[in-house]
Amino acid sequence: MNQMNLTLLLSLLLLLVLAYSLPTVDSLASKILAIIDRIK
């Protein structure tokens, strides 16, 4: 449960950072998916 909370917090922080620095949505989405896969 604690692990899940940490993962959710990290995801939200990433989304906030990405929302502020939107270079290209596609590359960001692939990066997020890669990070999520790495966490799992």
C-alpha cells in the first residue's frame, strides 16, 4: 500500500513537471510508460 502511494505521488509529480514543460506529448507519454514499466 505504501509502495502504491509512492508510485501515485511520483506519477503526479511527473505529470505536473511534464505539464509545465510540454516539448512533445508523444515522447513524454512513452517516457512515462517506460518509467511505469520499470517501477512494476
